Amino acid sequence: MLSPERRPSVAERRPHFLSFSSQNGCPLVVPHLAGIEDPLPESTPDKVDVLIVGTGMVESVLAAALSWQGSNVLHIDKNDHYGDTSATMTVDQTKKWVKEVNDGKFSNCYTNAKLYVSAIIGSGDRGFSSRDFGLDLAPKILFAKSDLLSILVKSRVHQYLEFQSLSSFHTYENDSFEKLTNTKQEIFTNQNLPLMTKRNLMKFIKFVLNWEEQPDVWESYAERPICEMLIEKFKLERPQVFELMFSIGLCYNMSAKTPEVLQRIRRYLSSFDVYGPFAVLYSKYGGPGELSQGFCRSAAVGGATYKLNESLASFDPSTKTATFEDGSKVTVSEKLVISPTQAPKYSQNIPEQKYEIHRLTCVVGKSCEEWFSEGESAAVVVFPPGSLKSGNQNVVQAFILGPGSEVCPQETSVWYLSTTEQGPRAEMDLDAALEAMETSIVRESSSDLENDESIVQFGPNGETMINSVKLGQSFKEYIPRERLQFLLKLYYTQYTSTPPFSVVDPSFFDINDENSKKLITGASDNGVLYTAMPSAEISYDEVVTAAKLLYEKIVGSDDDFFDLDFGDDDDVPIHNANYENAIEDDDDDEDNDVDMNFDVNRQGTTELVGEMEI
Amino acid sequence: MNSGITSIKLVLLGEAAVGKSSIVLRFVSNDFTENKEPTIGAAFLTQRVNIGEQTVKFEIWDTAGQERFASLAPMYYRNAQAALVVYDITKPQSFIKARHWVKELHEQASKGIIIALVGNKVDIVSSGGERKVAREEAEKLAEEEGLLFFETSAKTGENVNEVFLGIGEKIPLGRPDEQSGLQNGGVRITDDQRIDLASTGSGAVAASGCNC
Ligand SMILES: Nc1nc2c(ncn2[C@@H]2O[C@H](COP(=O)(O)OP(=O)(O)OP(=O)(O)O)[C@@H](O)[C@H]2O)c(=O)[nH]1
Ligand SMILES: [Mg+2]
């Protein structure tokens, strides 16, 4: 029935207000005052092109892309909030989520959630309210040069959001936090680096910016860990190797293969100085949860219908009818896309989630400016293999957000720790990293804070002790030592089908294609497309790839994925800066050296301007 | 020359078909500043208004239908400095809904938000149609909740500009801390450490005073 050729898009097949100019691959022109002239229908439509279940990042980007392309989209979520696997949650929402995890409501996408909440949160008078916090289920950072960032600008979703810079990356070594020498000429002015090392480092950076064209350098290392190449070929020392692999490359362990690490190191370096002297941004008020909301709003403006608190009960592929828990039905003419966490009861087609990601989220009673660069409110700390007491074989990554990010009140911060270590070792690694962070911040800051006294527990067996209980012996291991006050601690295991270092594989979406697989009798989810759970990746890098693959599956081609033209004067500058003009001197900031010693962004020319004037 | 531009995020709330979008259309299509071109993106409508020395730039967020099934995102309310709660004076149900939205705003939105209660479609009454929501009743609600109150017609334009001017006048204008970005050679940094993704180049951040 479906031709293997590119199938006409929904927009092409159906007259629609957006499609008038979309012949021959011209971008869709969004008419003046789009989205506000049509009175909207009173009830949910009874027929849609695409039904999307779950409002996580990938689903939301997909919903926006499809809506702007002209598809009629119904987008639902079983929760009372947006975000699903990418949600940014209040403390109350987190409590509810933990209970659902432990009740087995998430089809094994999450297990073993343990939550400890200080009674200070929600206690009214002296404390904080649940809504003072925005806790991400899958925190992410955004590289300044990335496919998601271009889509954010193209779709203008960035206008809904606020972004801040993150330039502070630390590598934990020998019991201390080494700040990454990445900003400005730090690499070159760093007193501790011998001149030879600087030269070697420069040589490597020059190479990595277009490593693909120099196979002679790396080919013999293609199947080997990159550290061998860094040490043998570039004569780099261990601290630089670790920085390059784990802070700049954000790798998970020593065995990372050369090409994938080169790719990741370049990702960082080419993002540097796109918006300023940093490579990474994050969104205020919460990460992927905010971005999901932004894309959902964009989809709604493009015509999608939104309904929270709605769950799918089943899908009948022969009649293309989706039935909801409340008994209502909708005919889905194109495709039904579901997040695995929102699979209907009696599902039998949920893809296997083989890989564990262990996460630990803490809210602590210190704002942790010590770790941030001046004027910023965030930092990344990585714990390389072997750097922790637990003898960790995999990296622990920590992403720290202070009050300036508006995800927590003054004098507090949120710490997100995660590891790709599998099994029971993972929690030991997380605890060891937490202890190292705690010791460090207590040492670095001097102010006194009282100990937390009462804790509410939500146990792994689903028991909830709503009332404050004194921190008893049974929770002894969680007693904060020293003087760092923990307002909240949340452990959980997340599962994903995406292995470390990968983005979702195209074949993933064939698994449950009605054309390639016979239907399972009695299953409520035959013929649906499942999205992938977020991977361990701390950046947003997989999101666009996954959304595009799904888009292509539905529309037939990804040619017009966010091919939008808003048709007004306020044109969005092409996301490709002119670096000569980029540095417009602004008077009283003279000491803010704007001369970059290396212009990493000029991809073609590897000429490094103004080298090491030390 | 020295008068800055103050941006005001304004959100619309109200039952379906009360005329929210019509009010905005009337407002942004009206020629009452030198900047008559309204900007439309997928994001929101903007309109500049001169109030005395000041230019106020309204960023107007329409619900895009997400409120229909109680699915507005927190993002919608976030940092909104003003809200229009619109009802239709010929539809009592829409006034009940307006009460609900006022309550919702007090719970969800920032503390200092300025709310205007707007009874729309007065032209229907002027032309002999039946009024179903008494002016006094709405005035009472406005009084109790500290709201601005207007009766408007998006159709004739009656009182529409007054709604926005009324809000503009209540907003503390031109606070110097909000102006820093604009005085720095037009670099688009609105406040603190915010980065505009549509303007690349390291100059953008140098202005934030970020000294990293
Ligand atoms: N007579 C009269 N009709 C109006 C007025 N304002 C809006 N309308 C009509 O009311 C209907 C709904 O107006 P919209 O502006 O779409 O209302 P809305 O509140 O944006 O509706 P939704 O976006 O669907 O929630 C349209 O048919 C308008 O023409 C008015 O002041 N007087
Ligand atoms: Mg409308």
C-alpha cells in the first residue's frame, strides 16, 4: 500500500492553510497571524493524522515538526504536566512520580526510586514550597553548535525560553576539582602547564577540528581507545588526556573508541565562542522539561490539539482506532507514536530497554558559587574512572545548577549525578561522587548550616510515609555528614535502549512497524511506533536525530522537517556567525580579553591565530 | 533618546470564543505608534506602544488552544507581567470561567502580575442584544481581586487600546537594571545572563559582564 518512494506529505495530500506555497520544496510560509484566526474545535477531534502519546523532548519536537508541516496532530500525556521522560517536576510531582515508579507504572523504564525529602520543603512557614524547585528527570546541556539549537532558532521556540552559559567544567582528580582549562587562552596561560604540553595540546586541537580529513593520523587507532593515540601520537600527559576525554569529550569510560571521542571533542571545541567564551548553554527554569513545553506550544500554534491527563487504552491497527482510558476514541489515519512510559495496559511490543542509567538528584542547602564561573549559575563536574573511593570504572557526571538558574531558591543548589555503570556498583559510585562533592563544597565554603532533622521517606516498595519521620537508624547511611544540608535526595535507575555513545538507531523504529512484523494477538499496542527513552548522554544530541527518523517514517521524507519561513521582516539570522564581527568591543569590558587565541569555529581554516604569546 | 524600551509579557486567558484573539488583532493592527508593523512568529505577537517618554513593547502570548483541555504549560504563565482575562458579556458561563482564571493566575503566576478583566463584545449590547453579565458584578470582582476592568468591543475597537494603555501605565517602566543590555551597543541581552540564541558572536556575552 505504501510506495517505497517518498510518499506525498500530509500537507501535499490535503488542502491546508499552510500548504499553499509548499510545492517543489519551497519552504512553507507561515501566514501572517497564523494560528490565531481559526476558532478551535470544542471537543477533541475524532480523526487525526498522527496521535502522539507522551510529551517528552523527542515527541514534542516531532509534534511541532508535524504540525508545521500540515499534519493534524493530537498530542496527549497521561500526566498532569508536560515532559514525560524529560519532565521538569516540582517536589510534589516528584513524590507522585516516585510512587508510580515503585508501583511499576512505567513498564520498567524506571525502577528502584528512593526519595528523601526534608520537611523544610512544603512546611509552609519557614520552609520552601514544592514549586520552588524544578527537578529534571533527564537533565541536559545544550551545545552552542548543535542540530537542536538550529531547530530552536528556526522554529523560534527559543523565544519562549531563556538560556544561560555554562563555562565551568571540572575534572575531579586526586581529591580536588581541577577546573577545565578551556576558557579563553587558559590553555596557553595556565601556569601549571609546561610549554611542551601546551604545544602538544595545540597540535591536537588543530588536528581534531577536522580530524576526519586526516585519517593517516587516527586510522590505526580507529578500533582502539583514544588515550593510546593521545599519549603515543600527541605526547599528551594524563591530566590532559583525562580532560579531553571526560570533561571536553564527556566520555563514560577509558575504552571509548577513537572516532567517537574525536567527534565529541570537536563538538565541544566547535561550540566554543559561538555565543561567547563557552561551549555549552542550558535553559533557565528547567532543562528538557522547558524545551518540551516550548515545542508543544509551537505545535499548538501550528494547530496540534493538546490534552494532558489522558491515557491510551489500546490501538486497533485494522480499524486504525485508538481508544482512551476514558472511553473516547480517535481514528488515526497515519501513525500512532508512543513513549514507552505511556504504553497502554496489555502492551507486548515495548522495545527492550537493555541499558541502565543510574541517577542521583540532590538539592543541597548551599548555592555552590565556588564551582561556577563568575556571573554564571551552573557547572559540570566529571569523576573520571578510578578517581573515586569506590574505584569507579565508569565516569560519574555531575551537573550542578545554582539559584540563578531559577530551578531552586536562594542558598540552595541542585546536583544531578549520573553514571552508565551497570548494576549495584553504580549506586556506590554515585555515593562516592556525592561524598567527594560534599567534602569539597564544605571545605570550600565556610558558612554554617544546621543539620536537617526530619525526613520523609518514599521507599522502593512503594510505602510512603507522608508525615515527617525523624531520621532514624534505618536511614543512617543517608545522614548527611559534616554540615551540608540535604533538602532532597532522589535515587533511581532509568533504562534505555540506546547504548552509551550512540544515538537512536534507525532500525529501532522498524521494530514495531506493521509492515515488517506480524501482530501479536491480544496486545494492545500492535502497529504503534515507540520512541526511545532518553540515553545517558548529557547533551541534547540525540533528540533531533530521533525526531527526524520518526518524522521520516510518518511523512515519507525528512526534507521539510522544520522547513519554515515565517514570512516577516524579523528574519532569524542564519546560525552561522561571522566571527570577525562577532567581537564587537564594548567599551568598559577591556579586560575581558576578546582575542581568542584559537578560532575554533572557523571549520575550514585550521589556522590558529595569535598563538601562545606567553 | 534616553527613554528605554520596556518589554511586557502579557498572556491571554478566557473561555473559547470570547474574543481573545480578536482583541489582540484589533490592538496590533491599529496604527498608533510609529512602529506599526506587528511582528508575528510562531511565538507571539508584539506591539510597541508609546506611553509618555517610554516605549512599551508588549509580547502577547495567546493560549494557542492549549487551555481548552486544561493543558496550559507553566511556561505560559512564567514571568508574565500582565494578563487579560476575557469574558463575553452576553455569556454568563464565560464570566464564571473568568473567575476561575483569575484564581488560577493568583496561584500560578508571578506575584506582581497585573490582571485586567475584560468584558468583550459590548457592541452586541449597543445594537440591542441582551447583556447577561452586569457591569456591577464584574466591577465587584475587579475590586475584590485588585484587577483593572474594561468593557470592550474588538469589533468596533471600543476601549481596546485603553486596556493595553491601562496595563502599560501600571507597569513600573524603564527600570535601569532592565536596560543594561540595550545600552550596550544594541547587544541583545535582556537581563542578567540571558543569551539570545538568534544572535551569535561572542560580543553578545561580553555585554553580560560574564567574565569567565
Ligand atoms: N460582535 C462581536 N463579536 C466578536 C467580538 N470579538 C470577537 N468576536 C467574535 O467572536 C468569535 C470568537 O472570537 P475569537 O477572537 O476567535 O475568540 P477567542 O477567545 O480567541 O477564541 P479561541 O481562540 O477559540 O479560544 C469570532 O467569531 C469573532 O468574530 C466583539 O467584540 N463583538
Ligand atoms: Mg483565539
